[in-house]
Amino acid sequence: MSELIMKSPEVPFTPVSQNELQAMAYTDPLTGLGNRYRMRDKVRLLSAERASDPAPFTIGIANLDAFKPINDLFGADAGDEILCQVAHRLKACIPDGAVVTRHEGDEFAFVLPLVFERVGAEKFGQMIREVLSAPYDLGDRNVRLSASFGFSIYPFAGGEFEDLLKNAETALYRSKRRGRGQITVYSKEIAQEMKRATQLEQALRNAIISDAIDVHFQPIVSLATSMTLGFEALARWNDPDLGFVSPAVFVPLAEERGFIDALSETLLRKAAEAALSWPRELFLSFNLSSAQLMDPGTSSSILAILGRVGLDPRRLDLEITETAVMSSDDTAHRIIGDLRAAGVRISLDDFGTGQSSLGRLREFIFDKVKIDQAFVSRINSDRTSEHIIKAILAMCEGLDLQVVAEGIEDSTQAAKLRALGCGMGQGYYFGRPVDGLATLRFLQENYYEHGGRITA
């Protein structure tokens, strides 16, 4: 049997010139901007031109803050559309002689031949930040983004492209550590700061692996009766070389470097094990980070730890901040719902210091609100703080929410809060954070012998 052989139609071959090949190699296919190679060549050309008389110039990197969640939420096509709109805005506003490129992913880079010093770089960053903050049109919706910036200046930050780029990335990393929309110009002091942060990170990782992070406990009491109701677990780290490291330093570091889960799981396990030795009616309060409220596996991880330790989920009270809730509403909703369904109670921490307190209470189901110590500390000296606390207490009563006042340091503050109808309190007046053994001694002296009452 003969075989029928089909020939595909011939496609005419169109030769590509050397110039066209070079243009393709130097162009970002999505945005049409130059790429890293174009940036490198521009920097090397400027360096060569200014080698004999090293007049400064600046390179910079802009990173879109929280672009990945938006990309995940709306899809890759929408993310590409935003990147193209960013590129269009940047091309329209960079000064004559400057070059803008797409560096990688959601990062864009600049070569600024006429920016000679730190103030000029910061002003340029402020201008670009404003340009990029306007809403992005995705057809049926608009989204907003911020951007963070890192700059390095030739020749002070290096004479070669690789050094300038590395130092601009160091400056950008510092900006990202400080929050959204920050601008940093590289200096030797910043380099030292980042080096210390890296050393601290490694020491913290080793401490987690070796189980060297401790948990201390601070009592939460009934203001009406002074009876101990539970304890808040607080992380403590005393490193052999670094000494005492504040949780305000190492907890954000773990979150930023991506190992907050490992730290939190270690702390929750230790705290839950300690709580097993307390009277069963006492609750354990534990803090969740914003990163954990963006991780869909958080609820199952927490419940698995409680199951392994043997602590009743109804004894756990998880504290989250408004900022943490705002990071990923949908995921946070699911996590909170799963945990509450298992019996875990949820507290809104630092209430009154965020930008959307009332909206958070309306959108999420909480069991408890913690009034920030910034208001408590001024309750007897500042009428505004007193009125804010009164308003919070009235609102929470209407919403059937329990209230804890944080940072109570003396009897006058406790008395004032009690008179206003605040149910629970926490602070140095009732007890400082102490380790597990000292907590058991505290219970022996204040709970068993005095019917649960603190004798402060």
C-alpha cells in the first residue's frame, strides 16, 4: 500500500539583520523597555566617559510593593497589563538622557547621568513614587500600588556596574525592610546595617534550630476582681554572643526573611506545653503575624500543634493586628473562620492605632478587642485618650465583644479603666513577663492561695 506523504507548505524565510538581533537581545519583550543588558552597557559607557574626571551619576531600582498578591488575585494577564502601564508611565517621566529598563519581574531600573548626589536621587525617587501611586486601569476595576526604591551613586558606591548594582539592591532591600514606599540611597553606614541584619538572621535561624528561643508569660486579669484569667505568650531571645535581642527586632526579621512560620510554630508548641500545667480555666493568648494570615496552611498548622501537645483549642486566644488582617482579606477570612470553628478565639490587637478599625470589626468576627497601651498610658492625663477608650468600650459592649486594656502600669490607670467598665487588663502593674517556671510560682502565690486574685 502506498503511503500518502503530506508536505507542509513552505514558510518563507525572512532574514533577521544583526542590528535587529541585537535590539531583541537588549529589549524586554513584555514592556518594550530595555533590559538588564542595556542598563549594563549604559553604565559601562558612562563609567568610561567619566573615568578621567569621575563626575558622579546615579543608578536606581524600583520595586512594586505587594505586586505578587495582586498578580495572584487578578491573574497573570492583569499583572502583565500593570507592568506595561508602569513602563509607559516611567518612559513618559524620566528626564532627558536617562534610561529606564525592566530589571526583572516587578522591578524597574534607572540610569540617571545628571543626578549627582543623595538629595537629587531622593527627589527623583519621590517623583517616580508619586507617578506610580495613581490607580491602574484593569477594565472593570482599578488597583493601586506603591513602590520602594534603592539608589547607588558612582563612584562613591563603586566604579564597576556589578558593584553599583549590588549596592543599589542593598539600598532597595533596606527600603523594603522599612515598609512600603520607602527610598534609600546607598552609604557605607547602610551597608554595615544590612551586614548586621544578615548576621542577626543567621544567629536567629540557628537559635530556632537549636530550640533556644524562649517563651515568657504575662498575666491577663479581670479588672473587677483582680483574678487571673489567662496569660499572653511573648517571645524572648538571649543569644550567647548578641545578648538580649528584642522581639521588636527579631520577630519582624523572621517575617521579612521568610521563616516566621518556623519561629511561630516553635513558640506556640512551647507555650501550649506550658499551658498544660496551668489550671484548665486559664487561657493562652498568642500572637499571629501578618505573614501567617496570608498563608492558607496556617489554620491547619496551628490546630495540628495543639493536637500534638494536647491543648484544648478553646483555651487558645489568637491575637492579630489590623495591619495583619488587611494584608490578605480573603485568606485571613478563611483562616479565622477555620480556627473559630475549632473553638479558637480571635482577638483584635492594638485596637485604635490602625486606619480601618471599624471596618475590620464589621468585616471579621472577633471575640475580643485589645485597647492599645498608647491610649491606656494617657488615660489620666489626656481627655482625648479617655474619650477614645470610652467610645471603644461602648462600641464593644454593643457588639458583645470582650475588652482587654494593655500596658496598665499603676493602680490609678487600673481604677480608671475599672470605673469605665473595662473588663480585663494587662501590664506591669499586674505582672511582668516571666518564664514558665516563674509563671508556675506566680500561680502558686497568686492563684491557688488567693482564689486566683493578684495581690498587687
